[in-house]
Amino acid sequence: MTVVDAGALAAWVREFARLVHEQRDTLTQLDSAIGDADHGANLDRGMTAAVAALEATPSDDPAAVLKTVATTLIKTVGGASGPLYGTFFLRASGALAGGDGAALAAALRAGYDGVVARGKAERGDKTMLDALGPACDALDEALAAGKALDEALGAAAEAAAQGRDATEPLVARKGRASYLGERSAGHVDPGAASATLLLEAAATALAG
Ligand code: ADP
Ligand code: MG
Ligand code: MG
């Protein structure tokens, strides 16, 4: 069953870009508390460019769609999140084999593993991994239980949001926020908030 084709993935990317644009100020406010107040601007610039790149070079190849997003993010976003989200999409692109829910879950898992390898962080370090990791687990679990993709992606988005909220009390151990030490506690991690938008966009756009 092919539900996750190139068109569906492009719709996911557009929905993520729309959410990032809509929540740009919120993401920047989170980053102003424990970083340098640019996460919303960084990601909005990158995802606006990614949508433009997909429009300029449309493709029927699902892996090519994700790769275009990856290279655009790496090119246009300075800071930690550009290379990390770029790596996420690049690894997901390389791992995508098929157009069903299981193929999507494997691609997202490969993207997550790529961010771990590139950023040398782990869960609990107060980063985007705290949303991405639980989302991958929830997606795998729901699909293994025989849930339809739309329900499974809904569970993944919910797990991401819980992971995001759970970053609030944590002390950051990676990225700029870690420079604050104990003072980073008491704030939600901006990257975990944007990663939740990525999963919410998937639940909306890839519901098939
Ligand atoms: P910068 O911190 O360079 O200004 P952004 O503000 O765009 O970049 O992104 C910050 C986010 O990047 C953090 O909130 C965190 O979620 C994520 N991040 C930073 N370092 C790492 C890392 N080593 N591994 C995973 N995510 C990270
Ligand atoms: Mg920042
Ligand atoms: Mg910065």
C-alpha cells in the first residue's frame, strides 16, 4: 500500500513549514530563555527555502523530496538546528524504502539515529531528541499493534508533545542551553518544541 508517496511527503514538508511560520515567535521566545533567540527565525527561514526548493524542482521520487529538504536546511540555516534537521531529513531520505507506514517509521527512526550520531546527545539532554525519540517509539509501537497510519501518527505526535513538555525541568547537557547549567531548568527546549511540530505536521498531512 502506497500512502507515503512524493506528493504526501511534500505536503508534510509544507505543513511543517506552515506550523513553524505560525509559531515562529513562540519558538524564538523559548530560545530567548535558554539560547540566543533565533530558533524560530532559523527554522522559518530554512523551511520557507525548503518549500521553495520543492516548488522549483518537483519530483516523483519520495527520497528526492526529503533530500531536497535536507540540503536546503543545511545550506540556509546557521546554528545547531540546521545541520541537525538537515541530517534528520538526509538519513530519512537514504533509509526510505517503500511507501507504507512501516517504511515511513523506518525512515524517521534513521533520521533520529542520524541526529544522535551527529549531535552526540542522548535522550534527557534537553534537545529535540526528547521529542523525536518518544515519537519514533510510539509510531513503531502503534504500527506493531496493527493501528492504521493516521492513528499511529497521532500517537507519535502525542508522544512528541509529552517529550517536549518533559524537557521543562531538565538541565541542558548539549547545545547553547547547556552553557546556562542549572539555570536552563524551568524552560521547554525550543528544538523539542519544533520537533513536535514536525510530528504534528506528519499526523495532519500523512494521515492517508
Ligand atoms: P543555535 O542554538 O545554534 O542558535 P537553534 O536555536 O536553531 O540553534 O537550535 C537550538 C536547538 O537545537 C536546541 O533547542 C536543541 O533542541 C537543538 N540542539 C542543540 N544541540 C543539539 C545536539 N547536540 N543534539 C540534538 N539537538 C541539539
Ligand atoms: Mg538559537
Ligand atoms: Mg543561533
